[in-house]
Amino acid sequence: MTAKPLFLLTDPAHYEVSYVINPWMAPGEWSRDRARHQAAAREGFLALKVALEAAGAEVRVMKGVAGLPDLVFPANAGIVLDRRVLVARFSCVERQGEEAVFLQEFEQLKREGLFTAVGIFPQGVFQEGAGDCIWDKTRRLFWAGFGQRSVRASLDVIEKFFEVPVVPLELISPRFYHLDVCFLPLAGGEVVYYPPAFSEASRARIRTLVPAELLIEASDGDAAAFSVNAVNFGRSIIMARPPERLKKILEERGYEVTAIDLAPFMMSGGGAYCMTLRLDRSRDVDTPAAGHQIRAAAGAA
Ligand code: ARG
């Protein structure tokens, strides 16, 4: 277990917006000025990497592959917990070629000793990784989205593989096609969510499990700015440039918000969280601070 949070990112050399599998994707806009968007994507990627490292994380970068532009969103590659990874099954043919690439990367991580087990969803059981399955360290459970890209049947597979509780959340809007664009549990126990993305029953479920004082409602503007799609560890939150209102709410609760320009990735329907996959996610230790506390409590510090 590394002391620093460890994130996987994908180099954007082969990133482009060349097809439409969600309502945000704009291949026409991309192709009008490819070179400029490519350069801006490289810049946004580097800014994200620098922000993660500045906040105390370690970053591992894998290579991109020509013809698989959405490899830059490794959150969709798989679900990780306690050194076990469950590899995604993509629902759109455009992304299915990514499965073998990510599988190879995870097998490599297993050879390096970082993972102890690599599983994969059964054929036809679509599930798009940590984009639709988000660990909540406060409640020690997974929140799992279904209804858009991931299927309801994937939830049983997750529960069996990791042996942790999985709370189903039904996504009802094609604009919010992954859980990570409308739902963000924070290290302090707060949950940021965008209510219109969820079925009435799922909204009720969220309100039952998260006390009102910890629930933060994202506005249409926050959601459209991909600010809910943020990376958080400890007090650090890294997100695509948020509306001032949301930034203020988070800062008032003691978080440090780093805002970066991710416009070229938003043109594909993604923000900061989905450009990363946390590799050292564990049910017991989530942040270096928590690690120190645990070591101190055990008398080993
Ligand atoms: N173009 C990608 C897709 O539609 C964007 C994925 C963003 N990932 C995420 N976890 N939200 O699949």
C-alpha cells in the first residue's frame, strides 16, 4: 500500500471527439479546429496531473491507442477496492475495444504486485467501471448507477466480487449517463448530487442514507460544468472550472478547490473524475491522513 493516493491517467495523444454516444459529444465542433482542441486537451491533461501531484497524489500514466479516443477516461475501465479490480464491459461498441487494453494494464499492475485479483464482468453484463460505481468511505459502501450505460444485473456481480454493500441508484437522464457526472461523495461525509438525474425512488434512497446537513444539491449549471465529476481525497477537490456558488459552498465546508480548464474533455461528456482511476482505493485507509491515524493508533507511527 502506497502512502500517497495513486491514480491512473491515460495520455491524450490519441484523444479526439469522433463519434456521439452521449448528448454532450460534439465531433463537428472538434473537427472544425482539431489542432487547437488537441493542444488544449494536452494542456488540460497536464494541469490535471499537476493538480493531483500538488495535492499529494501519485500519478501513473498509460499510453493511449489510436482509434480508442475515450481511453482518456479510465474511470470507466473498472472498479477497484482493496487491491482487487473488476474490469468493465462497455455498452457502446465504440468503446468495447478499450476492454482488452485496460485488462492488459490491470494484468500488468497485478504482476507489479499492486493488484491481487483481476476479475471481469460476464459477457453482456454491461458495467462502466468506477464511473458508475463510487466508493463512499464514510458509509463503507458502493453507490452504483444503472439504467443508462450499466445494467441492474451488474450490481450483484459487484457485491459478490468485493463483498461490500452496493446501493443501486437509477439514472433516468441520457445527459447524466454515468453516476460520476451527478453524484460525488466527499471525504468529510458530504454528498454532492444533482437530483434530476435520479429516479424518485433513488432520490429518496439518497436522502435516507445521507443526513440533510451533509447533502449538497448541485444546480443545473454545476452539473453542466462537469463540476460534480470531481476528484476528492482528504481536503482536496480537483474539478473542471466550477460556478462560483459551488466553489464557495465547498470551501465553506473546509475543502480546497482546484479548478482546471477541461473544456476539450467536456466536449466528450467528461470531467476530472472520469479522467482518473484511483488504484489504491481501500475500505480501511483512504487518505494519507487516515493512514497516519491508523498507524498512530496501532502504535506503529
Ligand atoms: N465520451 C465518453 C463516453 O460517453 C465520456 C466518458 C466520461 N466518463 C465518465 N465516467 N463520465 O463514454
